Amino acid sequence: MLIPSTVRLGRPIVTTSWDDGHASDLRLAELLGRYGFRGTFYVPFRAVREPLLTPAQLREVAKSGIEIGGHTLTHPSMKGLGLERSRQEVRESKQRLEDILGRPVTSFCYPNGDLDAEAREAVRQEGYSLARTTVNLRTSVGGDPLRMPTSLQFYPHSAYKRLRIFGRNRDVPGLLRWATGHGCRAGLDGLIDSLFNHAMRNGGVFHLWGHSWELDRFELWGPLERTLERLSGRAGVRYLTNAETLEAVSKP
Ligand SMILES: [Zn+2]
């Protein structure tokens, strides 16, 4: 299924996603819920940072309205991993999550945003309908649901790190947008407001993503709460999970 990237979306959508299944996702689910945000938590079975959510905690997060998505078993880079190994990582993690949650898991996120054609094919063959990347500075879901871009990571990257991310994703349009329209001198708040307002004006998708362990490590809980407060409760805006976002855009 390909979605024209120029499709007009109607009411703006705000979605969030959070990777790595750290135990601080419990606090994050509560915070998102308090401000009326929804989101998708992408959960692997090997910790990027200890401790991982337990199965009981995963069920608790899911019960709060957060979507749970796959993030492989061991969080490998899938670029160059090959079709068979990628399929195994994708299949086994999907099965384990579905066993824990008792429901289908339909959204996936590539570890570190690394992918190639075989990684995408593995995700497709194992039955995922959506796969998120780390491509940023977008306010649409893009043209390929298995390469879904985002608006911004909730992390104050240096200009140098941003350039490296554009390079890793071979993202020339994003680089140009950053260097011109969205201002490479803007801080995190400035970038968030610029992209959010762009989505609000044009009926697009604002997609904020990050890691709860990073909020702990870099003391970003306060800044995140202030951001959520600022963007919450806007009239006419739909606050959705990643899967709901794709569905809404597919059937406007
Ligand atoms: Zn990850």
C-alpha cells in the first residue's frame, strides 16, 4: 500500500513514539495520558538500557491506551543483516509480544533507524503494516508505510549530530529543510514549534519520538512535560497512536 505523500490530511494529527522498552516507559505512559497524548512504544527483548519493562508492566502500559510495537529481539542494526536473520528477529519478537499482550502487534520500528531493502522486505513478509524510521523533519507519514518518517526526536542534538543523522539516513530533503525552512539555529523548542505549527496549518502529522531512558539520563522529563502541556488540547487536533495515524491518513 503506497500513500501519496501529497495527500491532504484534513484535521491535523499529533502522534508520538518511544523506543527500547525501558521501565521508565511506565512513567512516560502516565505523563502522555495526563496531557491527552497517545503513542506507540517500540519494545525489544534485549535491553539498550536496563531494566526492560516486565511482561506485566507491558500489559499495564498497553491497558493505558498506548500501542505496543515490535523493535526486534536483540536490537541489531538491520542494515546488512540479511533477509533471513532480519525475518527471524522480526518474527520472534512479534510472536513474543503478541503472546504477552494477547492481541496482534502491527507496528514496527527499525533499531537505530538502520534499514535496507532486505530489512524492509523482512518486515513486510512478517506481516507488519507500519514501520517507523528515524528520518525526521517531516509532517506527513510519507509515501511508504514501511518507511514512516517522524517530525523530531525529543533530544537536544547538536548541529553536528543532526548533520550525521541526515547523512546516515541519506536524507537530502530533510537536510535542506533544516538548513533553510526550519532553521538550523533553532533549539529543540524552536524546531518543535516550527514543525508543529506547520502541521497545524497544513493538516499534517506532527510525530514526536524519543527514549524514556534518555529522559532519565539527560534530565529531560521537565522539558518534555512543558512541551506536552504547550501542545495539548488543541481544538480539532487528533492525538493518536502510530497505527491509528496511518489508518486515519489512509481513510481521511
Ligand atoms: Zn531502539
